[in-house]
Amino acid sequence: MKKFFSLGRLFLALVFFLMYLPIFYLIYYSFSSGSRMDGFKHFSLVHYQTLFADTRMISIVLNTLIIALLAALISTIIGTSGALAINRAKRSRRQLLVLNNILMVSPDVIIGASFLIFFTFLGVQLGFWSVLLSHIAFCIPIVVLMVLPQVRTMPRSLTDAAYDLGASRWQAFSQVTIPAIAPGIRAGFFMALTYSLDDFAVTFFVTGNGFSTLAVEIYSRARQGIDLEINALSTVMFLVSLVLVFIYSRFSVKGKGAAVK
């Protein structure tokens, strides 16, 4: 038994090593004074200086963050409402879940092409709004899947007790239902934020001239050759991701502590 667990730990360590090795390799070369990843020259912050002096890249980073935050916020509101509505539906619950999951299982290329055809048909100019609407659309099913289990496990007696004590519908919703499903809402928000930040395939189809996100910009620059400014940017984004994960874990611990109390 001990041998089995030791082999399991060894395998897990190997998996994590293979997952993080390319990331740390990329971070390592972001501090090289050279221009390529063919040999580390000497330690330098020149690529970070270039990154923070690149006004176009800073603008793209801001565009990406704004899109991600807005998409996560709006999709969380819509997805939470959708999860509550699906939970109330009895006869059509399975059909609604199937419709919700279509965007989750469909290939990103198909989704991106569909949005492109849709926006072209409506005459919507490709750019900020087309990207934002697309990100909201594919983030909503993610939020629904995160929130719905919390809604299903919430005891109905909580809202019944609130009504018995004279609470209005809004008071029962805001002071009982929302706190009870808050862990799912937080998980849905952070998952939507992550999906929006990382998305490339859908964004590639619906972005227009003069507007870009990080994933599309990095792809465009990578086709022209490896630029260590991208390494510096990836390092910064990796650190931002670590901060987001830390914040989410802190919120999750507090939420579980509050639930126990």
C-alpha cells in the first residue's frame, strides 16, 4: 500500500514538473539580455523595460482585462439567474441543461465562425463589442454549471423560513438565497474571468482591425518569430494569475468558514 502511494506521489510530481517546466523555462529567458531563447546571456530587465514602454501592448493588456472583467461580471449575473430558473423548471430542466451545455462541448472554431457569421449578418462592426458579446455568450454556460449545484443543494426550508418571518421576495433573495449560493457565484465569476482571459479561437474570429486581445496579439507576434518581450509579458500574466488564484482561495476559505458558523 505504501509503495502504491509513493508511486502515485511520484507520478503526480512528474505531471506537475512537465506542466510547469515550460512556464519556468519561459520565465527564465525573460531575464536574459539576449534576443532569442537559444542561450542565456546575462541577467537583465531590458525586456520588462521594453514591455512597459510599449504603449500598444499596454493598450492591448487593458483591452483584455476590461473585456474579461465585463464578460465575467455580466455572465455571472445572467448565469446565476439562469441557474435559478433552470432549478425551478421541472419538466424542461433536462432540455434547458442540454441547450446550456452546447457551447461547452462545441469546438471553439465552430463557435467563433458562428459568431462571425451572426455579427456579419446583423451588420455589427467587429471590435470591442463583438468580442465582449461573444465572451459573455460562452461564459454564461460556465457560470450556470458552477452555480447550479449550489442552488440544488440549498435547502428550500431557508427561503420558506424567511417568508414565514415576514421577508419580502427581494429580502429572501438578497439575504438568504444569494449568501447560500455565493460560493458557486464566486467560482463562476473566476472561471468566466479565466476563460475570457485565455480565449483565442473565438476572439480570433470576432476581433476587428484596430482592436486585439493578448491571446491574438501573442499569436500574431509568435508567427513573426520569438520575441522575449512576450516572455516578459507572460511572466507578468503568470504572476497576476497566481494573485487571482490566491484571492479566490481566500474567498473560498472564508465562505466555508461562514457556512460552518
